[in-house]
Amino acid sequence: MNGDRLNPHSPFFHEERYAPLAAVAERQITICGAGALGANLGETLARMGFQHLRVIDHDRVEMRNLSTQPYLRAEIGAPKARALAATLYRAVQARLDPVVAMLTSDNAVELLQGSDLIVDTFDNEAARAAVSAASRALSVPCLHVGFSADGLYGSGEWEPGYKPPRTNTGDPCDYPLTRPFAVLLAALAARAVADFLRQQIAYTFEVTWNDLRIVYSPVQP
């Protein structure tokens, strides 16, 4: 974009200057889950300039969520999806469609219809499998993002070929460095989303926290 045409008062000034997203900003992105990964990803995408986001989550904000997710004490007890929608509209007037529902194999296709891109950040095998099957049935690109129960490894994988990991008994949100790791994964997922929508290239990524090793590479045909 020509620097003379930039609006210095735009909340997306930096994105418009370095990586214009205007051509894809109106695409419908559906985020499955509004926890440590999904909520931070939703906030990042909204602040990048994506205007049509949908978040599906049935949980409510709890006190223990405040250290890892972009919620406020005043929102404790509120549905996460609605709280996130209100926050992002106040922040940058992003139009986030909150869907307060438990996604299952019975309703996944209905909930995900109309999406241009799906990002799965759920933390259980059944929900991930339902998203995977529905995305294939709808022929909608889908990126699955998650991290291990010990909070030391995270990845982003695209359909097809994704295999949901078994639900682990551990809770990665109990790990003391959960927020910085979740934010790092959300940043990589946001880049993968932007790269896919702008260039039609699907990038996978892996992060190993102990040695901070990051691999970001295009999916091989």
C-alpha cells in the first residue's frame, strides 16, 4: 500500500503498512474454543484487522481463567464467547459472533456452516474429532492448534490428515508459564491464518518450549 494513503488514525495502521489484509479482512473465521488458545487468538486476529470472527464455546469465565485468558474479574460467570465479543467490539469494533453452545458430532456441521476458515483450539478429543469431521464434510479449511498437558509442546496442523490426540488427564493451564506459551502459539496461529487467506499456503508449526525451538513450514502436497 502506498504510504501516502495510510490513515495514521486507523487502529490497524501497522498491519496496513506492512501486510495489508484488506482483501481478506471480511472472510468468516470460526474459532472453536475461547480458552487460553482460542481467546488469545481471537483477540490477536481482531487487532490485526479481521472483521468477521465467530467463536464457539459453552464455558463461562472463572477466576482461574484470568491469568491465561483476556477476561476481566467483572466478567466472571459470563459466557466466554459473549465476554470476548464485547471486549473486541469495544477495542477495535470487530464484529465477533458469539455462539454459546457445546459443539458435538451432532451439531458441528450446523455450527460451522458459512465459515471460510475454521481454527480448532478445543482441549478434548471428542470436540476436536467433531470439528475435523465437520470441516471435511463442509470442505472448509481447518487448522487445529493445541499444546501438551505439561505445557511444553504446541503445534498447529491442517486438515486433511489430522488425527485428534487422546484427551490427556493433565491440564496445561496448571503449568506456570501457560500464558506466554499460549500467546506464542496464538501468534503463530494468527500468522498461519493470514498466510493461508492471503497466499493460499497452509503452514504447520511446532514449538518446543524447553529449548524454544520453532518450526514453521508449508504443508507438502
